[in-house]
Amino acid sequence: MRSIRPSFHVRRDRSTRRRTSPVLAAVVLTSALALTATACNSGGDKADGRTAASASAADASGTGSGDGKIKIPDDIRNKLKEHGIDIDKWKKGAWKNWSKDDWLREANDFVNPIIKGLWDPDRMRGANDPNKSVDNNDLSGDQGVTDPTPAPVDAKAVAPTYHANAATAGKVFFDSPEGTMVCSATVVEDPAHPGKSNLVWTAGHCVHAGKKGGWYRNIAFVPSYNDAGRSTAQLQSATRAEVAPYGVYWADWAQTSQQWIEQGGETGGDGAPYDYAVIHVTPEKGGNGKSLEETVGSALPVNFNAPAVAKVPSITATGYPAAAPYDGQKLYRCTDKPGRLSINASAPTMYRIGCTMTGGSSGGGWVAAGSDGKPALVSNTSIGPVTTGWLAGPRLGDVAKGVYDSVSKKFAGQ
């Protein structure tokens, strides 16, 4: 299996080089399973600061000051100062310093000042997928229940416009020590703001590196990325409005499970049953009074008490796969009856479906009908095999609900 992880892109002579990982460049071992980050894809430019020339940070509400300038809130400035980081230097490129001392790790350390214009069409298009792999030994301690490997289900292209056919889907972009990365994500409802949600659901490994790292940087969400379904060639000359027709939204808060922070690793299935995250976003250019949900016209409820596998007739996974034969620019989905995958006996059993989507699809939403017959998010893409053919995602329970409720309550009064 490979764990769907963030994708990296490092620009070298304006060509894309992908880091070896289960999704994009996993080493294939005989009779081995590789858990790789499928959903995340990395792109082509090592952050060189050129696109960050006009940097500014968002205020907490994202509304700006009304004078065209985006203010840096004191809480972000003070949080960085606590760690010896100067906000002005950060904006000018200090965020590219990934020393252990500067890589914020703890749950309450998340900071993400907006760098206006950083995510331009070229940088978004170049983002690629990072990989992590495991062999059979990674599953040898399993004492839980794992069903037979499902037959591959061919991913089907979502018909454009994506806004009309998958309004809640989009991409999460972020920077890592290796370069620019990308995952898939879903707009979800916010119980504190009915009909006006600014919450996005993705994988934990799309926001935090796990036990050996910290929070990724410059995390942003683009709903309905490449809404018209343009080809890679057509996107070469696309404007930012064509690539991101509903705007770029920066994370002003992100939260993942403590289990992912403590257990998540670059190799193996460590932490995969808790590999989820919730992001609260704010528009880069300041608000027009509308929430993300109002802007895209939809948000999915989250089901934290989804039925057992035997009672789920089908699950649909959606994402932007980037590893061959896909290029990360178009939206796909798979529908299959789920089976069970157990990484170890002490962790929750995961859902698993047949699906040929590859890296870059990580973090993408898994949807099933609820008890009322209406669609609800029940999981997200986390891991899959090196050779493709299936995907697995965590079953959402009390820990996931705690993450979700915490982010919702944090912004309840705003």
C-alpha cells in the first residue's frame, strides 16, 4: 500500500522533478505492499522566493483593512515571536528555513501568515506528490480484521464544470522542506455557522509531517481548481482566475489528531487510522461578506457514526490524482462497496475501496449516504498501494469529531 501523502514540486530549469515516494516514485519491492501518500502531489519549484516578492499577512477575519492592504494580526505576530521568528523576515522568505528549531510542531503552534500572490497558476500547476512506502512487515502485527484486496475500480473523470458536478471539491497547496506540495480536500459544514462554513476537510499528512516534523507552511485551499477541466497544455497560459475561479483561501487555523502528530511517519502505515485534518480558511484578497460555503454554494455534513462496512452499499472517493497516468490537473472519482483494512489491532479499522487514483488524491473526501439518504463525508483518502488499484481511509469516530468540533468552536464567535 502507499499512503496518500502531499505532493512536492521542485523547479529545476523550469522542469518538474518529483521526490521518490509511494505515490509518484515508490520503489517497487517484490511481493511488497507500499503505503504511500497518494493524495498529495508535489510540484516543480523549490521555493526560491521569486513568487513571494509581494508578501502580506491576513487578519484573523480575512476582511483586510479596507485600504487594499492585509493586516498581520497581533496573535500571529506574537506566536511567531514566541519561537524567535520575525514576521517581516518570514514574509520575505524566512519561512523557507526548515531547521528543527523553526519547524513548529505542537498542536497549538500552527501559524500561517498569508503571502499574497504566492500561489500563482504556475506554482499551483507544478505542485506534485510525495511518497511513503511500506512492505509486508508493516502489516505483520495486525490482529484486526482485513478483507481481501478489492478489485481495481477505474477512476472516472468528473465532467466540467467541477463546480456544477462536485462543488465541495478542491485542492490544498502547501510548502514542505522538499518543495511545493498538493493534496485534495472537501468543503464541509460548520455547526457554529450553519450555511456559512469556512471549514475544509483533508488528510492529516497534508498539513503536518507527523512524528518527525511539524506543520507545513503556506497552506491554502483552491475550490473547484481548474473548474473548466482544461488540459495541461491549455493551463500553460491560464490566468489565476481561470485556475482558481472562486479564489484562493488561506488556512488561518488547521488541526489534526494528536495521534497523527505523534505516530505519523514517512514510511509504513503509522498513524493512517487517524490521518485527517480540519482547516479553517480565509480569502487571500479579503472578504466580500460571503463564507466559503456561500461562495461555492455547498458544504457536506460529516458523519462521525458511519455504519459498519457490511451496512455501507457504496462509497465515492473524489480527488485530483497526479501520479501517472494522471497529471493532477483534473478531478476524478471512484465508487465501490467498501471493505475493511486493519493496520494494527489497537487502531480503528479503516475503510478500503477499489480505485485507480494515484498520489495527489490524498485528503480527498469519501462520501456515502447517511441514514436520511443524503450524502455525507465519512472518510478521506489516506493510503494506497504502490501499483495502484485501491485506496484506504480512516473511519471517523470520536477522535475525528474532537478535531472537527475544536476548530468549529475556535471560530464560533467570529
